[in-house]
Amino acid sequence: MSETILDVKGMSCPLPVLRANRALRGMSGGARLRVLATDRAAVADFQSYCKETGHALLACSEEAGTFSFLIRRREEPAT
């Protein structure tokens, strides 16, 4: 499955989560967003954000000071 990449390296809390939220709002249910961040606080921020919003945090990793978060947008309930 394809994914959208959002590069927020160099931005500090709360900007990475705010930018990810904006990106996810424009995506369809089930779509994947990979966020690249350098702010260490983003780890806890994305865990909390996903828990509160219902999006799935599929993966979280760190390599050479860059954190990578893979988020699957929640499905919208049928109307």
C-alpha cells in the first residue's frame, strides 16, 4: 500500500502533530501517513495523538536522530 510522507524535521512540539493532523484530515480512511521528525517529544506526542483520535500508530522507529512514525488514518463510520 502506498503512503504519503510528511517531513517535519527541525520542527518542535506541537508542530509535528499539528501538521500530521492537517495532512490526515485530507486523506481517506485507511490511508497511510509516514511522518519524519527530529523532535524527541514527538514519540509521546504521536502515541497520545493516535490514542485520542482513533488513528493507528503502526510503527515508530528512530535512525540517526530522525524519528519515523507510520500512521493509518481511521475509517470514518458509515452514515
